[in-house]
Amino acid sequence: MHQSDSEQLRARAYAIWEREGCPSGRDQEHWDLAVKEMAGQAAPSLDQGAWRTPQEEGPRRKVEKPISPRAA
């Protein structure tokens, strides 16, 4: 079942509120930002870094654990 636009907007505003540390008194700011983001009008926050897809990031390197010498 798909969420309605208003449910998606509410969830987006809530996620923004959580991302910013749950501050009080900024409800309208979070709501307005959610509206802009859902309309594709807002750029990502500078402190959050750029939004990237896995394809843009490239493959992740597998970090191998160093082999430790065996205890004698």
C-alpha cells in the first residue's frame, strides 16, 4: 500500500526534525523544507554532504584485516 502525499510529507518533515536533533519551535521550518524537498526544489544541507547514489560513490573497497603473526 502506498502512502498518500500528505503522509509522505509528514514523514519527511519528521525525518528532518530527527536529523537536526529534535529541536523544539522549528515545526514550520521543517515542514517548509519537507515541502521543498518533495517538490525537488531544495539542495541538500551543507552539513549533511551531497546526496549520492551508490553508483556515484563507486564500488566500496573491501578492507582486509592484517594478518598477525602467530604466537610461538
